[in-house]
Amino acid sequence: MLTTGECNLECKYCGGSFPNSCVPREVTFDIKNLRRLVEGDPDGSIAFYGGEPLVNAEAVKEIMDCVHAKRFIIQTNGTLAQRLSGKYWSRMDSILLSIDGREEVTDWYRGKGIYAKALGAAETFRRQGFRGDLIARMAVSEKTDIYEDAMHLLKLGIFDHVHWQLDVGWSDSWVDFDGWCSDSYKPGILKLVQEWRLALSAGVVLGIVPILGILKRAREGGDCPPCGSGSTSFAILPDGQVRACPIAYDAAWAICGDLRGEVPLKPCAIEGECLECEYLKVCGGRCLYMNKERLWGIEGFSKICELTKFTIDAFRSLEPDVFDALRRGVVDSELVDYPKYNNSTEIVP
């Protein structure tokens, strides 16, 4: 649920708000129509999104007051956390807090002082009664050292889980994508695998979402794409338009329906060579928007695909360690069963 297209930040890899002509600033549809859709699904959850959803905190309050969803989730930069009281924070099941790792990396991309504000928001959530899953949601780009930044967030002892999304496929800000992959990201992924394996041997399951999610998909499969966009998850714009994905706010292929109508939602699916790939069960096509748009062309799409396969192979190398730890009772199976529901993490970075 996009409560607004407006954001109060202008991060370097994003640029801030959606165009007002495509994603309005205010919710204009009848909340009763949203209630009918969500309450008609026994597993119906609402994830608040933007822009920055708390720019329009009143819409968050109204929806939480009027719609009986099974779960409430929010993705927020945390700078406006005071706009919701404990009445609402205590009812959230998951909070995805935007923070990119170490202070210098976060502030470079998001603005000076944003790292400190994000950590302050995390304290606010807990103080206001939030007892759910607090997820550090990283955007990963060229200044990121995935090992250093992910481990920094885990070692803070604040977050239950850390997740990241690669700023690839649409960004034109990269100087040397290939060099970053070979010299920084891939070695960092392998170091995270070593760190995770070492912790597991001591009976600790590090809350690294891509590792846990990929291992779970390897065991059980799941939605294509992993976030469920266009099949089990839909983006509702402030005017009531229903789309497959919030990023595809202006793409004709992503239109799935409208809250003002009685017509069932039209699904939108992964297509093309992904359907023939041996990694499909785990990767799920990675990203519906990337699958459809190919903004980096086929060569760029192939580079992202190769990086995805590398990541999956690296994380799946942990499978024997997990099976052995479970067999010996070193860890509880509940800890490696993640996520238990669609909490809006994309799983595959």
C-alpha cells in the first residue's frame, strides 16, 4: 500500500519522490474497497510503502484502524517515526528500516545524519512497544562493502535481520560495475558465507535474509518472483490503481486492476529465458520489473543473472552445514525457517 508518492529524502540511487502525475500524494480511494480486498484473503497482509509512507501517516493510521489485516508491515526511512504512536508501532509485525550499513556509507547515499536518525528510529520503535521483526534494509551500490556493511548492522545488536537489494538494472550511476562485482561484492559474499558457517557451528543463526531465504527456497521453492509481485503480492497506488510492483508505477504491463472495480486482479508473471533456467526454483526470476524492462539491455541482464547465480551457489554451499546442525540439535529449525510469511523482502538481492 503506497500511502503517498512523496519522500522526504533524496537518496543518490533513488532521487526521492515518484512523479505526482503517476503516484499521487494523498489516498483518494474508499478505504472500504481496500478492506474488502484484504479481509477477503485469510492471509491478507498490508505493507506500507511510499515514497516515504509516514509522509502521509494519517493514511497509515486510518487503514490500521479500519482494515483487519492478518499482518501489518512497513518500509520506512525512520526519519518521521514520531508521526505514529505506540498504538500503531506495537501492532506492526515487521519493520524494514532503510539503512545502508556503516555511517559513512549510509550518509553518503541518504544524506548527512540519516544513519543516526535511523538508529534513533529503531530505538523509538522498541520503546513504543514494537516486538516484531526489525529488518535493516540496505540498498547496495558501488560504495558498499557487502561484508563490512552487513556485518556492521548485525553487530549493532539492534536488528533481528539484515536484507539488501542491489541497485542494478536501472541505475546509471555505476563507474565500474564489473570491477566492483569481482573485487568487492563476490569476495564479500564468500566472507559472509564463512562468517555464517562459523556462527552456525557455535549454535548461532545470523539473521542474513538472503542466506536464510535462499536456503528455504532451495528446500521448498516459492513464488516467482520471490517477492510475489504480480501473483501473491500487489502494489496499491494512492488513487486505487493496482499494479504488480510499486517500482512499475508507469508501465502498462504492470496494471493488474483497480480498487474501484469489481473485476478480479489480473496476474502478471515472469517470462522468457528465466522459465527454462535450472536456477528458477531458487531465483524465481529474481525481479519481475527487471524481467520485463531490461533497462541495461540483454548484456546487462546477463551480468546480473550471473551475479545472482554466483550468490545462490555460495549460499547453497551452506546446506550441508545446516542439515548437520539440525541433525545434531545445535540449532532450532525455527531459526532457519525464514521468512515465515511475505514480509516484503525480495529474498534474492
